[in-house]
Amino acid sequence: MRRAVCPGSFDPPTNGHLDVIGRASALFDEIVVAVLVNKNKKSLFTVEERMAMLREIVAPYSNVRVDSFHGLLVDYCRDNDIRAIVKGLRVVSDFEYELQMAQMNQRLSGVDTLFMSTSPDYSFVSSSLVKEVATYGGDVAHLLPESVHRHLLERIAERS
């Protein structure tokens, strides 16, 4: 089985994430969307909330499942018989960082990283930017799946 992982924090998952996941699902038998557990990072949503949102938005893809991990991604790959990592690239600075990470991961484990360019519609979208704009009342509905947008507005209202 050709299996790949799409890792990230997904806080929150955006249409850009969904674009890469959907396109990757056409290339592999199984895609695992793996949410990074990082207790040192202050997230807007819990890991469980992010996983629930992801499960909802990837439901149309029968070969995509959602999981979480902590520690090294290559250890997760080894433990789950995953031979490839799929990463979306938005801008040149993403490539510079991700290339180093890909080379380290390949050296540590033999797991290869495949880079997928994001759709031009989402090349400027990041979870951090979406949260910031939404916090100040900006309209980000077109950048998020509908259910994620609803959760984001509810969370912002709770914190106000």
C-alpha cells in the first residue's frame, strides 16, 4: 500500500490544507493527516478539536484518515509504515525551510518528502494569518471550510 502523511498543526485547517490533502489523496492509496502535538505551542484549538474538524472536512475522501503524533515525524512514519511525507509549499521561504527538514528526515529514516505547490488561490493563506484577521473582524470565510469557519468564529467570540 502506498501510504503518505500530511503533517501539520492545522490550527485551524484551511482551504489550502484541504487542497493539498485532496490532491495528495489522488496520488496515494492512503493519506494520514497527522496533527502535531506540541504542548509548548499556544494553540487556539485543542488537538482533539483540530482532529474533529479535520475528520469532518476530509470525510469526502475515503482514503484519508486523521491521527496525531508527538516527537519526530520520522518516528511516526516508521511506526506506521509510512514511506512518504507530503508538504504544501506556498512561497519560496517555505521551500528553504522545508528542504532542510526533508533532507534531515531522509537522512534519519529514508522517508522521502514530496512537495506540492499550493493552488494560487491559497498561496497567501496560513492558519496564523487567518486567525489574526478573524480576530480583528476580517472576513475569512472564503479561506476556510464552512464548518471550520463556524468553529473559528465561535472560539473568537468565547475569548472576547
